[in-house]
Amino acid sequence: MHSLLPLNNQSCVVSVLLPLPLNKEYHYNANPMLELNRGDLVEVPFSRRRLLGVVLSLSNETHAELKRLRWVIRRFDLLRLPKNLIDLVEWTASWTLAPRGSVLRMVLSTPSAFDSPKSILFYALASQENRICPKRLTNARRRVLSVFNDCIVIDHKNLLRKAVVGSRVIKSMVESGILDCSSAIQYPIFEPPDITGEWEILNTEQQKAVKILSSRINANRFSVTAVEGIKGSGKTEVYFRAIAETLAAGKQVLVLLPEIVFSSEWLERFTDRFAVKPAVWHSALQVRVRRDTWRAVAKGSVRVLFGARSALFLPFNELGLIVVDEEHESYYKQDVGVVYHARDMAVVRARLEGIPIILVSTTLSLETVENVRQGRYTSIHLAAFCSDINKPEVALIDLRKYSLDRGNFLSQPLIQAMQNTLDKGEQSMLFINRRGYAPLTLCNNCGHRLKCSKCTAWLVMHQMLNQLICHYCGLSTSLPKCCPLCNIRDSFIFSGPGVERLAEEMLLRFPDVKFQIASSDTVKGPNSTAELVRSMQSKEINVVISTQSIFKGYNFPFLTLVGVVDADLGLTGCDPRACERTYQLLHQVVGHVGGASRPAKILVQTLAPENPVMQAIASGDRESFLRFEINQRKAFGMPPYGKLAAIVISSLNLKQVDEVAQLIAKAMPRLNGVIILGPIPAPIAVIRCYHRRRFIVRADRKVNIQKVLRDWLAAIRPKSSVRIKVDVDPYNFM
Ligand SMILES: [Zn+2]
Ligand SMILES: [Zn+2]
């Protein structure tokens, strides 16, 4: 650590960015002895606090306000932020319109990483000539000495454990000269991956793919390669080779994955291949592991890291390759805080670093497909190993042909198929993206619907918890005895299906079936996911009723029937990616069921079998789906053929939110190629008592939408009680 006292009254001025929701940087005086540079982490006074910040620039010129500037307190010697990472902070801020300080906050998300690492005490026997031989040894001291029969040096904790003594015994032995004591910093060990192991034999397609990726890595400059292939096409094996090649060149590798994957046996594949567990980075990490991993990435002792989206902002110094697996997942869009898309920013980081990036998916996103078509990205398509014989059969069930009783959601063909599957001793999955029992609860007498008191959202009945729950704010309440409007007792009925209601209906048909519900209410965290997978694989359950795709990384060899209960659910609403998501989900299901010897069947219940999405799913024709989807998006100027942005204004105070919305409306620009809709109440007009007003901006591709938004909102300075959230390229339309 350096002193803060300046010599000879000399000083320099540095600008420091602070991890606060502010765009501006602050100037400080710094002692030249600190030898500050761009990227240095410093502690500075700010208001009445001390904050960690990063030096952006420095100048030796005398600053007009030099005398009034406060002083940098100290520099953290441990590490400096890499230049490319600071550039990424600036880039992300300018792209998302988030304050630079907010983006920096994501980089400095682990403040404990900057504390000086704690040193650990080590003990050894004092050398023979110095050692004082005590006349009499207590049993405790004898046990301590016997530990050194097996080792020369041992750390404090292990010595206590092995000798079964207290700290005082050790201390007294040091004082009486029997033991020598020293202290040292112990860094956690991240074993380097072993790249010399044996590799699987590749098929011709894989070999070609590996060759292309290899040339990208050797070119040692920015490039984007998209790799598409369904499960069984061996795409993971292909990018593992690219990882090995990058490691051999002495570079670090970052692999981004959706958060849900971290529980899976999928990471074990890496361990099988590289003989070590990969370093990981996700929200469930313990503070200590987070701190150690952050430091180890910066120090370079982590060579490969598998991370959730926030890993993009880790301080790699020798990054040589980025892989984004499941690049189509909307998980990569962060919706709170800095609203950014991790896949897109990963491409930016690769460009800033001048390195290759690989985007991997079972079904590439339309954005990536379009970039390939325009020649900006190259693509590799891997076909499946297995022949078409084992491809699951997909059939649409036209719900209009079957009159389902009120409160029933399973059609006759689906029930029959479940019966056949049970008879064969195989497993079924029912899929519906709705948690709880029923999405709507209403009074049978007056029609009153039960609504959340804090949001404009219906309360969802959860029978298992015997609670009505708001899925937007989490409010939970019991079902009232009487209707609050007409006061009639026990008058409530439920409308629409949820996973619990499907379970109820299924049990009426198949009373002996063993089943489990898989939703965020019942499957929480890695352990319960692993437990569900185990009970599926060991055939302890016959049916799983699921709200989400739990397919990634798992094999369910006995799962031979999937019933999609309401395929139309994803197609409604104003989200331009709704069709694509439905297609991706169903396509993924197709790729993951059944095994080599058991043909699988997928039944899709729909009210609109003529819909091109449904047709494409049934025929398995990806090209025709893409044609349809591209035409749709082009016709409406939707991404990636046009640009979208959303502005959401929210406040607890209804009057203030409307005032600010009107202020923004008045400043609305009139520009060629830009259409602005709003302000209107957002579809969920109130969440957690916050009133929400929304603008949607649609612009032609050539328009710099960030500049439009920045110019437009520059003069708007709302009170702190009103929030303005800007979302460039929104994925959330609620
Ligand atoms: Zn009523
Ligand atoms: Zn609510």
C-alpha cells in the first residue's frame, strides 16, 4: 500500500469512475508515488463514504479546481482491470443507455476480491540445534510432535485437527522453541485442465467443423462462428476441441451457459474430457468461492470458466475464446438493473479482445441466422449421428374436433397415448407453461375475479400450498370464504389449466400413476433438479408434468411420449419472438426424447393447426419455419429487420408517473424511419403498487436508435420517485 501524503506538493489529477448509477466520472488528486494508470482500482472519498473505483484517465495538467479536489486514499495492488474490460463497460453503457457506473458495478460485483488475502500460519519442527528439548512432554505436546512424523510443514487448521489439541498448546510450543511458525498467503488452487487426454473419434462432419474452428483460433483475430446441431450431433465435442486448442495456445476460455444448466451432469462431460472440474460462475456461488474465482480469473490461474451471463464481466487478462452455448435462450437477456443481452455483449467483448467467438445452439436465434445470411458470421451445421428411423413422430391434435368437458384439458388421443405408454412401462411428460392450479379464480355468482391488491394481475390458485399467489409480486393470500363483491359463500370456481390441475385430471384417469410436478415451485435449485432427474431415470415415476424445458444436458431413455397441452399459449401477445420461442421449445423437445431402441411420440394440442408454426413443428421443416418467420418480421419491421426499444416509466405516485410520461411525450422526436407509440399503460399497468406507463419505439435498421433515445431523454430529469427504464431490443413486453 502506498502513502497518501504527496511529496513536494506535487500531484496529478485522475478521473475515477465509481460503481454508482451515475454516468459521470469524478476527479481526484493523486500522489504521483501511486503511479496510477488507467484500470487501476483505487479507494476514494465520496460524500461521507469511501468507495472503490477505477481510474479512467490521468493528466499532469494543473486542474482549475485542483485545490478543492479530494485525494485518492489508496491503490489496490492486487490487480488492474484489463483495458478491454473497461472498453466493454463503456460500450455496454452506450449500447444499453445504462449509466457507466451501473455497468462498472457488475464488474466490481465481488468487493471482497479486493481485500488483501488473509495469510495462514504454517508450522514446522524447530531445527535440531535450536530446539530446546523439554524435560517432560505432556500427552498433548506428544500428539503434536507425532504429527510431524508424516509431514514437514502443516497449516494451523490441520495441525489442530490431526493432533486433537487447542490453539494454546501450539502457541506454547512455539514460545518454548519446539515449533517454528511462519505465515504465508494461500491462494486457492484451480487445477489446469489436462488437454493431453484421449479424444472421441469424430465423424466426417465433426472433423470438418473442428478444422474450421481451428483455423479461426489460429487466425487469432475477431470472428463469429455459429454452430447448429440437435442433440446427438456432437457439437459439444466439437467446441471442446476448440477449447483444448485455445488452452494449448496459452489463452483463457469463457463458456457462457444458461443458469439452469449448472446443476446438470452436463458439466461432468467437461470433467471426463479435461480431468478437472471447470471453474464456474453463477448466482448460487458462496461468497468465498466467488471471491476466490474472481481473483483467480484476474491472476490467470483459472484457464476455463463456465459462467452464467454475468461472467461476461469478469477480469480475464488472456482471453482467447468465448463460447455461448444455447445462444438462442432468452435467458441471456437481463431484465433488471443494466438491461443487456449477454450474447450480444459477448460478441462485443470478442471484438474488443480481437478473438474468435462461437455461438452454439440446437436452433440458432433468428438474429444469428440473419447475421449468417448477411455474411457477418460463418455457420457450421452438424447433422445428427442417428438416422431418421429414431426421429420422434410429431402429430398435431386439433382441439376443435374434440369437445372437452369444462375443466378438462387432455384430449382423447393424448389420454389414449398415455395409456399405451404406461402399458409399455415407459414414461410420459405433459408440458404446460403455467404454474399452480388455475390462472384465474372467479365468483360463480357475480363473475368477480380475484386480483392482486398490488398489481393489475389475476391471482393464481396454488392448490398444493392452498394459497392464491400473484406471479408478479409474490403476494400470497388464502382463498376468501365469501366473494368480496356479492358476499355469497364458497362461490369461487377456477378457470384455465395449470400444472396442478392437469395432475388432478390425470389422476382421475390413471389413479395409480406415479408422477411429479416440475415447476419453479416444486423444483428449486440444483439438488432438487438432480433428484427429479434421478427418479425419472430410475423409473420411479411414470409421468412428469412440467412448466419448463428440463431437457438440457439430460437423457431420459424411457421418456417416449410428450404431450404439449396448450401449444397456442406461446403464440398470443405482442412479443415478436413468441412464435420463435414456441418453435424452439418444441424443436428441443423433439431432439431430446426417446432412445435408440424406443421410438418417441410428441402430441401437440392446438386450436390452430393451420398456423405455420404448428405446421413447421409437425413436419420438422426448419427452413419453412424460418421462411415464414422472416417474412413476418420483415413485414412488420421487427428485429432483426428493424429496431425496437421500450421506455417504461414507473412510480408509486400515479400523478407523477403520468406527468413524466406527458413530459416525455412532449419531447418526442419526429424523425424519418422512427415510429413511437405511447404513452399507454403497460400491459401489467401496476406491479408492486408501481404504476407503469410505456412507450414503444420502432426504427429502421439504419437508424441509430441509441442516439434517438439519448437525444430525446437528455432533458428529462424526473424526481427520484419516478424511474425511467430504457430497454433497447426488449424481450419482455409486459
Ligand atoms: Zn361474487
Ligand atoms: Zn402482485
